[in-house]
Amino acid sequence: MTRRKIIGASLFFTLFGAMASLPPLILLFRFEGFVAGLPIATVFLFGLWVFLILGAAWFGYTLPRDEPHQPHGEEQR
């Protein structure tokens, strides 16, 4: 993947995380269901949180380091 595509994907990932945590999507889980004794909405939010953290770590790992811009003909210090 090129740097530009990775940056675009990370922007989409951020917007997805923001949209997924908004009340209209969370309200889909208003029914009385439990997973391991926890309400479905809580499991969804913490699962989303873990997914976003792992995704941010992956993007941080795959993005190459940003090199400072050197004007042509100037030496590095």
C-alpha cells in the first residue's frame, strides 16, 4: 500500500469509529440481551473500543516514518 492510501484508510477508520459510537447505532442494541452477564450495548461499545485501538496501532505500525523536508542542495545536520 502506498502512504497516501494508508492515510486515506486511517481517515475512513477514524470516521467509522466516530459514526459507530453515535447514539443512533447504539440504540439498535436496546433489547434486553446479555453476553456473559453484560448488556449487549456495553459489549458493543467495548468491542468497538478495542477494535479502534488495535486498528490505530496497526496504522501506526504500517505508516512509514515521515522524513523532514530538505530543500534541494542543503545538507543534513
